[in-house]
Amino acid sequence: MYQLTDTATIKRLLGGQDFRFSKALGQNFLIDPAVCPAMAKQAGLSNDTGALEIGAGIGVLTVELAKEAKKVVTFEIDDRLLPVLARTLADCPNTTVLHQDILKTDLPSLVRENFGEMPVSVCANLPYYITSPILMFLLESGVSFQTITVMVQKEAAERICAPVGSRNAGALTAAVDYRAEAELLFEVKRTSFLPPPKVDSAVIRLTPRQKPKVQVKNEAFFFRVIKSAFAQRRKTALNSLSAGLALPKETIASALESMGLPPTVRAETFTLEQFASLADHLTGQ
Ligand code: SAM
């Protein structure tokens, strides 16, 4: 058993001082011994369930998931870490490492092949440069994950978990709220990582809904409306939507008016129901 939160052990496993942590791949490894066990516990795993991890690193969270779940599948894109993982996960026979870019996988097939009918939860310390693409990829994949428990930048966590219609909300808040309930579990200081990132982090848990929170005529267009509304935060929703959707201001203004909203309204005050109603008003315009 390796002490995977011990800095000297990590450096030795990575082959000494020559190893360069890749900023481009978001490599900040957890060194706080309390965090990974806490994340694995909060993921709601059991000896009947599977765990999917994105970004194994040296396997510090993977070993904790292997204790809680029946089976673990973890992705790692950096080939330098594969021989390290072969050593650190040698005592975890229920774990499979896939050397793949998570965003380039056929997730439904992969989950079916690896987990069969087992319920599956996601638990990961995400590479921050692709937080939104990964969350949307998971939520849009068609796989019904039990829960998605992930470490993200603190600011992203606060934004994702803010109520839609509040100042802190953004396009990702609305897109996540459409598919899942989000809760902020606990914060993690930047000193809990090697190397330390410039910002603090937080662990959030998404619980996917059985069906989307609102009904819309055209889902792709609904997401375009949300993205366009938030694209230029300093502008009114009217100006931002007109630019983003390439529609005349009069068309947007009349849709807003028929919803009882003034032309000065801002995207962050919209509820999810209002985004749905606006998208339905504008569908086909
Ligand atoms: N789980 C480890 C931990 O908590 O210490 C490592 C987390 S580190 C924040 C993110 C990991 O994701 C890195 O090891 C990085 O190489 C890997 N990674 C980055 N982009 C990836 C991608 N597109 N697909 C799979 N893994 C990726």
C-alpha cells in the first residue's frame, strides 16, 4: 500500500524531480488525506454499485472508490501515469484503467460493457479546464447515473449550485438545473493539492432528475437561448439574445412582452420556466 497523499511518495512514484505536472491537463493531485475518503463516502456507493472516475492521476481517489464500490472504471489521458497506476492500483482488482479522453468515448456503450445492469455513480476530481464540457457530456450522455460527485473550482461550484434566477447564476447553472439537482457538499483549500492551484475548490453532488425540470419544444434551441442570454452579461437579455440568436430586437421584445417581461430584463433574473417559455415563443422565428 502506498501513501498516495505523501508528497515524497508521490515524487518518488513519478520518477523524481524531472516530472512536470501538466497544467494543460489540469494536473493538481490531492494530498489531503481526509478529502478522498470523504468524496468516496458522499458518492453513495455500495458493494452492488459501480463507480466511474475521470482523471485517475496516481490513483489517490481511485483506491478509495475501489473500497466502496463493486467495480471502478477510471479514465486517464496522460500515458506517463499508466505505469504508476499499474503499481498503485495493483491491490485493487476491481479497478480498470482506460487510457482515453473521456470526451471522446461512447459512454453508454462503455458503461454497458463495464458495468452491465449495475447502478453507476460518477466520482472525480475533475480536470478544471474542461469542467463544463465534462458535466454537460455526462448529463447529456443518456446514461442514468445515480449521482455525480465532483471536485471543481470553488467559483464554478458556487455558480452551478446557485438558484437559477439569482445573481450568481449563469448558462451552466440553468443547463445543469434542467437535468439535475445540484448541492455544494464541502470546500477544499488550494493547499490540499500538489501543485497548489491558484484558486480554492469545492465538492458538489449532482443528482440527475428522472425527467428534465421543464418541457420544451426544441431542446437544442432552448440551450442556444440560455447560452445567448448569458453571453454578454453586462447587456440586457434583449440585446444579448438578439446578437446570439441573430434575430431582430423587435421579435425578442415582443416575445418578452407576451411573457409580461420588460425589455430591460437581465438573463440572471430568468427562472428556468421563463427560459423554457421564451425558447418556445421564439422557436421557428
Ligand atoms: N484523481 C487525481 C487526484 O485527485 O489527485 C487526479 C486529478 S487531476 C485534477 C485531473 C486528472 O485528469 C489528471 O491526471 C489529468 O491527466 C486527467 N485528465 C485531463 N484531461 C482528461 C481527459 N480529457 N480525459 C481523461 N483524463 C483527463
